[in-house]
Amino acid sequence: MLKFIHTSDLHLGRTFRGRPPDLAAQLAEARFDCIGRLADAARAHGCATVLLAGDSWDSELASDRVLRQSLDRFAEHSDIRWVFLPGNHDPLGPGGLWDRVAAVAVPNLHLLLTPEPIELAAGVWMLPAPCTRPSGQHDPTEWMVRAPTPEGTARIGLAHGSVRDFSSDGTGGIIAPDRAERAGLDYLALGDWHSWTAFGPRTLYPGTPEPDRFREGSGHVAVVSITGQSAVPQIRQLPVALFQWCKADLDVSALPDADAALAAAVPVDVARRKVLLSLRLSGAVRPELRADWTRAADDLRLSLAELRLDYSALLTLMEADDLDLIDRQGALRETANALKAASADDAQTAEDRAIAARALDLLFTWTQGAEEAR
């Protein structure tokens, strides 16, 4: 009956504060470029419609430039129907962003701004739940239970917000996890969570199509086929991200070859300049091996978009002769001697010995110029 792309949380106009200006600009532009990748994915899989389940823009106060440049890109793909729902970052309000979007009058944009059934295609009805405020206290999908649609037609819900069982006590969200079943929906297309998350066979968060932080499950869209009323939808996960954000833990003591271990942590199916890599190093190593890791990391960092190393769980094994690396005399050496002695003093508790060893490690890394959690 209908095949479409389901995505959400493009966050067009996000600025990525706190990152180097050149990288921040690339990450921001990648979100605009994602529009073209969504169109390409739709064409490649025989879809003429893309559902955007909220937060298409990062802010309801998006600048005129951000708004116009993104709308121009949607308009360039005139063979695709873009179906928009307001989210909590770009909520619906009088005189707000959606009035500005409508004023540009892009023919292939379909704005769902009222909670009422709309015929999306022959035999398929859309039940949208637009956000009207940055955060809500009621379930915006509740009205779908009572929404009338013609007999024998498929029903698709479109909403933005957290499912109610997001937290362990069941109070962390607002959308009922069984809404699809209670409202007789063939598919409930959700936005808000940035990672791919399914609730049964009919309810899905596809996650953001272009990752924005180190997390699992982002960078995909859903290709959804509705084959008939009450039929289980066919859903395919499709990668579309330009940048890959990768995160891993490495036990350095078990990986003596720093260059090989770091290279193995980098995905091979994407250009290195499009990889952001965050590694947490653990274990206990001698100073020379730690120096190898620092050197290898400095070399790899030149090839990647970003490399962050967390040394907080990595301990440097210091012998007496190694203390010369900290200082040969003076206050620093005296401090190093005292910490070394405390770390090996059986009269101390295990916790106190561990604290002394960690303090000695921090003193060593500070004097060597290593950057913690870079």
C-alpha cells in the first residue's frame, strides 16, 4: 500500500559548541548534506515519501539563513514528498518557525500541524501529533485511539516524544509504549530518541540520521513498507551517516602494539577524516609503553576528524628508577618518592595504596605533558 522513509531529529542548524571551529563547521554542514542522502535513500528503495518525526530544526529560533538554506535543499529534491511534524526543539506556535516555513511555500513539503487524520496515500491515513511546546506533560498520541479513519484502510501514527517506560519506574516519558496496539495503528513513527529503538513490530524510533555524539544506534533511517491493514510492517535499517562516531574500551596491558590496536579501533568502511573516535584506556603499563600509546595517538589524531582518549582508568607502573622521569631532585621528586612508598606500604589499606598509585600516575603524566581525557 505504501513504502516510505522514516527519520527524525535532523537538528538542522546545530552549532556543535566546544569543538574546534573547522570540525564544528563540518559537522553542521553534514546535517544539511543529510537531506540529499535521505533523498538518495528514498529513490534507491522506491520511496516517494520521507516522514520526518520532529526536530527537523535544532531550534524554533533558527536563523533565516539556516531556514532558507535547508528549505532550498528540500526543494531541490522535488520528486520526494517531505512530510514534517513539529518536535520539541521546533514546536508549533503562533508566529513561530512553522509559519516561516509555510511562508516560503515549497511545493513538495507537507506540514502536519493539526492532530487530525490525513489521507497520506490511497488506503493509508496519517494520524499526526505535532508538538506545541518544548516539553509536554500529556501523551500527544492519546487522541489516535478515537481518531476515525475509513474502514479497511491502514493507519500510521506520527509523533515526537519519549515512550513512557524510558526510565525504570515507568515515569520517564509521556507516550504509551502500547499506543500502536491501543489505537489500531499499523505503524507508529516516532522521533526524539537519537538511537534506533523498537517497541514491538509496529513502533520505532529510527534515531538521528547524522550522529551528534558518541552513542550506539544512530546514523540510520528506516525503510518501511505498509502492505495492508493489520499486516506487520516490513522495516529495514539503512545506514546514511556521513560521519561515524565510535566509542570503545581498550585494555592497554593486553595490547602491547599501540599502533596496531589504535588502527583496529578505526572503522574501515569510512574515510578516516570522517571518523570521531573516543577511547577509554584501562590496565597497567610501564612508562615506555604509555609513551608508545601517546605517540601513536598523536599520529592517528592527524588522520581523524577527532580522537579523544580517556586515560582515567590507565595506571602507569612506576619503579624506583622511573621516578627520574618525573624529576631528579626537588619538591616534585620528594613528592614522587613519598607516593611511591605509600603505594607499596602494606601498613596502608588497599584503598589508600591505590590512591597513592593513582596520584603518582597523575604526577607522572602531568610532568610528561600527557593530556588526560583529550
